[in-house]
Amino acid sequence: MKNTKLELSVGLFVVLGIAAIIYLTIQVGTGSMLSGDTYLIESRFANAGGLHSGSAVLLAGVTVGRVEGIRMEPSDYSAIVTLRVLSSLRLPTDSMASIKTTGLIGDKFVSLSPGADDTYLKSGSRITLTESAVDLESLIGKMAFGTVEKEKAQQDTK
Amino acid sequence: MRSFSLILTALALAHSHLSASTIDAEIFLKKAVTEVAHIADASENSSALASKVRPVLVNVISFELMTRRAVGLGWKKFNEAQIKEATDLFATLIIRTYSSKFTPGEFPEITYKPAILVAPERIEIPTRILYRGSQYEVIYRQEKSVDWRITDVVIEGVSLIATYRTQLDAQFKQGGAPAVIGALKKAVAIRQ
């Protein structure tokens, strides 16, 4: 009888431990571990390449939120990124959101830069002053190989 | 049935209003860009271009809004005199910087893509510019207060406002408004 109780307790402990590990894995994976109240805002980007749900949202190098989701706006083929940020953070309406990279080839994150407006973004508001992910490969390609037009212009002058 | 017709009419009116806004903004941008390109084409050098193009640009670019946004949060601490001085310096800096990119006799080939209404009275017009054999993706951001004005230019994904905000915000944190004005004066002097 005593052994059964002990086995049950150990079993329950193991199950709770596994459940806690699964919960933490999901929370860390989706990046939703933000302490305190949060609210959602949207940002419109021409290119959100490399960004994913759970990517960090930083302001002055401090994590103030996470990317909640990314969807396509079919009317203009832009990417609408939903950001979950801390409620304590009041962002002026002319704040900017830029997609940056940690280091040269590191993870992408959203960098917020507060503006000077006297009005503030509310839950559900959209940041329209954005800077998309810079396509480094395409820029390097242009520098390295030039453009078709350039070569054509050079041929024309010969 | 009647309410359905009303909804359809309201939607149609809203759509026609949006279309009118985007068309106005597109016409405005095309006229402004063509005018600047013609001046650039006829100018003998970049300093002559900068002085010739300024009266045109002050009517098409909202330099005050651009400067305010380029400075960011610190702008609230500027007094009236500092706002005026910073705006004048920033306008001079932008005009001189971009004037130096033009070569007399070279006319850019610009392809305008459909305008995108990103918010009420805020529009983005993507363009593809072919200039001196190179191709650039340029987005013009425009806002309407009384008339349409250009408020930001995004070249190959890099925003003019974001670029300057990073630099000017750092200056403001070091020494407030005088540091921002000092940095702008230095930058203008270099481009003389």
C-alpha cells in the first residue's frame, strides 16, 4: 500500500515535470515569454523575409516584445507583422519599425524607434513608417556583377 | 435588400475616394520628379543644381516633418529657434547630398508602380529608376495635410528617415538639441 502511494507520487511528479518541459519548450519556441501585460500592434513591410513568429522586438537594444504573427496583405502583396509589446511601452504614432539582423548573418528582429508625435499607438494600430529587411544577397550581387542595363550601356558606348 | 444596397453604395463611394486620393498623389509625384529631373538635366554642376532645385523641392517635400521624424523623440525638447535652424540645415543637407548624385545630361528613366494607400492620407508609390545604367527600387512616401508632400524616400529598402534617425538620436542623447544642430552644421559644411 505504502509502495503504491510512493509510486503514484513519483509517477505524478514525472508527468508534471514532462508537462512543464513541454510548456516551457512551446513558450520559448514561440517567444511568448513576456512578463507583464501586453498589447498588439501591426507593422506593414514590403519584405519581412527572415522574420518569424517569436522573433524579438527590441527598443534601444532591450527586448520589449515578440512577433506574434506574419500574414500577407493580398491587396498590395505586403507583409503585415503583428507585434506583441509590453503595455508599459507607450509608442508615439510616428514610431518606426525596422527589420534588422543580429550580426551579419544572424537572426532577424524588429527594431522600434520612437518618434516625436504627441499621440500614441493604441492596441490594433498600425506602424506605417517601416524599413524592410535589406536583401544583402541582392545588393552584393549588384555590386559584384553589376546590372544588365549597365553592361548594355557600356556596350552601346563602344 | 435596401441595407445591402446601402452597404454597396458606401463601399463604392469609399473606393472612388481612395482611387481619387491615389491618383492625386501619383500626379503630384510624377510632376515633381519630372520637374526636378529636367532641372538636373539642364544644370551645369551639382552646386548649381542644389540652388536651382531648392525652390521646387520646398514645395514638394515636407522638410519640417522629415526633420522632426529624423530627430525622433528628442524633437519635443527643441525650442522654436532650434526647430527652424534644424529644419533649414536638414533641408540643405538633403538637397546637397542628392544633388551630388545627379550628372548633367543624364535623364533618369522612371517606372511608376500602382500607389498603395497605407493609412488615411498616407500613400506609398513604388518606382523603379534606371539611371546611368543602374537600376534602383525607390519608394516615395507621401502624406496629405493640405496638399500631398513627400515625407520619406526608401531607396533599395533603406529609409532616409530611419538612416538619419539612428544618427541624430545618438547625437541628441549625447548633447541635446545643440549637439544635433552642431552635427547637421558639420555635415552641411562637408558637402559644400
